[in-house]
Amino acid sequence: MSTLKPLAVCMFLIFSGHALAANTALQNQDGTDNEVVIEQFNGDGNLAEQTQSGTRNHSVISQDGSDNTAYIEQAGEQNQAKVDQVGNLNSASIQQVDYDNLGEITQLGDGNQAVLWQGQQGEPYLTDGSSAVLYQEGNNNSVKVDQIWYRNNLTVSSIGDNNDVQVTQGGFSDIDVAQVGNDNIANIVHQAAGAGSVMSLEQTGNGNVANMSQSGGARANPGSATLQQKGDNNRADISQTGHFNEVDFSQVGTGNELDVVQGGERIVFTGSSTGDFNRAEIDQGASDAYLELTQVGSENVAKVDQASYQGDAQISQIGMANQVTLVQASSAISPSASVMQNGSGNQATIHQR
């Protein structure tokens, strides 16, 4: 079935899925307050493409079948785009220009790919307050999102195996990514000068890899990164630059690894690892740094370097064969260190230079 709701100026070309094996729908609008709906059901190799130029446009594409392709391009204010695809090997792409845009992609099936871009070519200051929601359920899904400039919101959910999520976002923004399945990879980058973001990533499954990077952050607009990993063989790399930023992490499982680098001033790190063979390495090259780390399990390893002045580190290990190495730089304000170990074979080294 194929339906199209025309408002304002609309050009429409469509072939019924019952007549041809491969449906095609092409639509182009130039004006304001336009609305378009394209639906293609029960067919292979369908193609739906929508282009809108103007303000307050609304576009919906729904495809049910295999090898579908959907593309939406909107230029104007307060545009809305939505793509629903159910089937295998689907591909969805949304490009929105200017600000207050809303993009939503939902894909159910194997081998899906989703690409969403919200911004302004050559003039990123025109993009402000955009939102995007992406949901994928199935195997081998891939998501790539770019949100430029300020006050953007993004929610990404992946349920299945071998999912890949890549996000690039501007300042004063919120990022929420959740993955449930095996071998997931999430790469999240926030980049803005003097503007923090709220970044949250949750992974449940085996073999997950998380890379989180934040730049910016100030007293009025601090940044925060929250990571939760539940499963085996997880690895996380977190990097923060700026002031008043915070990192909070939780790892539950076997063989987890965490590497954190924080720069700036008045930064905070808190987190815990529960499981076997956990390793945490934290480098706080900033003034007025605070760290609180708890490890519960066997053979945990913690390495902490507070390279600047006024460092405060609180480390607790409960289990067997735990190791702590803590290095703090001395200054006019003496650093503070506390290490508590409860178990067998523990080793602690504290160096205040």
C-alpha cells in the first residue's frame, strides 16, 4: 500500500507495490506548512524520497519489507521527519537544516543503517534546539548522528548484536545512548568551547566498547559523562577537557577496563567496578581534582594520577589480589589520599611528590 497526503505544492510519483516488485515514491515540496505521508507495505526493494523547503513541514515515511531505502531532506524552521522501516537491510537518512528540528528513525530487522544530520552547511550558528530519536532492533545495525551547535537532544537505542553508534554533538546538549546485545560499539563526541553537555551511555551485553569524549564545560555550564556497563569484556575510554566536569561510571561483569583522562579545573570522578579482572586507570591533569573509586571483586587494579595541585583521592578495594598505585602532585595546598583494602594479597603505593 502506498499513500501520500499532499498539502501546498507537491509533486508525487509512485508505483503500487502490488503491481511492481519494487515500489518507488518521489516527492518534492517548496513552501510552508506542508505535510507528506508515504507508506509502502509488503514489497522488496522499495525507495521513498522526500525533499521539503520551507517552514513547519511534516514528513513521514513508513516501509514494510526488505531492502527499503528512505531519504528525507528538510530546509526551514521547525521541521519534523519520521521514518519507520520493518524488514531486512533497510537504510534511512534524514538531513535537517536550521533549528528546532525533530528527527525520528525506527528500524526493526537485520542489517539496518540510519544516518541523521541536523545542522547548517557552512553556518552552524543557525542550528539551535534540534531533537532526534533513533531506535534499532536487530543484528548488525549502524547509527550515525551529527548535531551541530547548541541545545540539541539525542536519544539512541539499539537492541541486537554487533550494533554500532557514532554521535557528534555541539554544546548545551543532552545525549542518551542505550545498547542491549553483544559486541556493541558506541563512539560519542561532544565538542563546544565553554559549553558543557549531559552525556549518558548504558551497555548491557558482552564485548561492548565505549568511547566518550567531551570538550567544554564551565562553572555556569558544566559537563557530565555517565557510563554503565553490565556484561563481560567491556572496555571504556572517557576523555574530558574543560572546567567543572564530572565522570560517573559503573561496571558489572568480568574483564572490564576503564581509561579516563580529565583536564581543566574542579573536576570530579566517581565510580565502581564489581566483578573479576577489573582495571581502572584515571589521569586527572587538573587543579582541584576529586576522585572516588570502589572496586569489589578479584584481582582489581587501580592506577590514579593527579598531576596538578589540590588533588583528593578516595579508593576502596574489597576482594583478592587488589593493587592501587596513586600519584599526587604536592603544592601549597597539600593533596589528600585515602586507600582502604579488604582482602588477601592487596598492594598499595602512594606517591605525593
